[in-house]
Amino acid sequence: MAPPSSRCTSVRLSALASVALLLLLSATTVRSSQGDKEPVYRDCIKQCVRTNCTGARLRGFQSAQPPYMALTGWTCRDDCRYQCMWTTVGLYQAEGYRVPQFHGKWPFARFLCFEEPASALASLLNGLACLLMLLRYRSTVPRQSPMYHTITAFSLVSLNAWFWSTVFHTRDTYLTEKMDYFCASAVILYSIYLCCVRTLGLRRPAVSSMVGVLLILAFTSHVSYLTFVSFDYGYNMAANATIGMVNLLWWLCWCWQNRRTLPYWWKCGLVVLLLHGLALLELLDFPPLLWVLDAHAVWHLSTIPVHFLFYSFLIDDSLHLLNTEKMGVKLE
């Protein structure tokens, strides 16, 4: 059997390979796509806006628009872009060409006000699963448990991220896109803090406090750069992949070190491996099935069961820490 140091080395190598793969993917992440570069698409929008989005026709559009569309910010110009997208897709298919993307995204069939129905539903279900398990955690674990408040805060950060993910997939705007991206980064960074508190902070609170300050500074710098300097999609993905791998390695090394003393360690290890492995579903990147279900939606749908396993680990670990503290044993 290989020694623990060899095992951790192999984990690091596989993680670095994943980082390299994500960085290569990030280099192709752009917001200008083949579809929205097409003259037929641009000319269609100009003609549609000129015909339907001025004067009496605009007032007619606004009066006929369903309330839920107006409340979610769909404008006459947005509707023109949506209709012209499908006109362009039809021309591509008629000529036998591959379906193009528009503004960095595949074409999706709008359902009511939902721009990406499957991804919006998947994000909502992830949020509900997180909320359900948070309530179960709070009803099962006494407040005196050392990790209680840290885990509760992590759950609230996660719920906020899934809320904005649902909003973003419902209506893609400048604000909702930024909030989705920033809140996702916050979850990854807070997961590192959660891991730091569990592995070091219970014995050395000053260490977790220092790491917390550094993570806040990192998040502030990340958001500031993307907001005030350049919203670089490649950089954003590379940054999230990097901090995600730090989170993965830290948790896996802790799991390996505690595999003989904590019978529930495998839950944590399986969760972090699943979360990073399932993210690779985005590699599929196929045109949406029935114009609704794409790789991103499949990824979000696949993570729903992971919440139940993760909170099962958190409950087991919190109860273990509480019992250990009551018995006066030094915390791990």
C-alpha cells in the first residue's frame, strides 16, 4: 500500500490535470458568438425594432405583453432578438449547418418568462434541497456544536447563490449575470473557510480568522477587477477552478487523515469528488435537447442529490464534535 504522502501526491496531480483542462476550456469562453455575428441576424433585429418598437406599435406591444414578461424586464428589443435568433437558426438548419450560439449561449425555447427553463428549474431545486437540509441540520444539531454557526452561515451563502442562479437563468441581464457569477465564487471561497475552520480553526481560532480575512480580500479583489477593470470570462473561470482545486485538495487530505477515526469521512470525500467530477458535464456542450435541456442544465440537475449527502456528513460531524467536546477530548 502506498504511504499517505504518495496518495496525496496522486490527488494533487489529478487535480492539477483538471485545472489545466478547465483553463484550456476557459480560453474559449467568449460572449460574442457565430449567430449574433451573422448579418441576417443583425439586419433582422434592425428591421424588427424599426417596425415594432416605436410609436403606436410599441404601445401596442406593451399593452399586449403579459404582466409576468413585463415584471421580468422583457422589452420589445429583447423580443426582437429572441424572434430573430430563431429566424437565424432556421436558416442555418435549412442549409445543413450546425446550430450556432448567440451571445455566448445556445438558443433556448422561452417558457413564459423563463429564458433557460431547465437550468432555472434545476437551480430552484438545488436551492430547495439546500434549504430542506439546512432545516434538518438545525433541527438535529444543537446550537452548542462548535461548527453550528459556521455551517449555518455557509448554507445561507449557498442559498443566496442558488437564488441568483435561478434569477439569472430566468432572465439574463447585466446585473443577474454578475450576481450569479459573484455569488458562485462566494460559495467556493466560503467552502474553503468552512474547511479551514473544521481542520484548523477549532484548535487555532486565530488561523481561521486570518484565513477568513484573506478570503474576504480575495473576493473583494476578484469582484472589483471583474466590475471596474474587465469582465474577463476566461479569468473568472480560471480563478474559480483554482480556488475550487484548493478546496478539493484540502478536504480530501483531511478525509485521508481521518479515515481510521471518523466512520463517516467517506461522505465528505465522495461529495467533493462528485461536485468536481459532475462539473465536467459542461464539457458535453451540446445544443439543447428539445431546445430546453443542455449540458449546463444536466450539470445543475445532477448536483441536487449531493446536497443530501453533504448535509448528512455535516450532521454526523457536528454531532461527533459536540460529543467529543462534552467528553473533554481535544478536538481533531
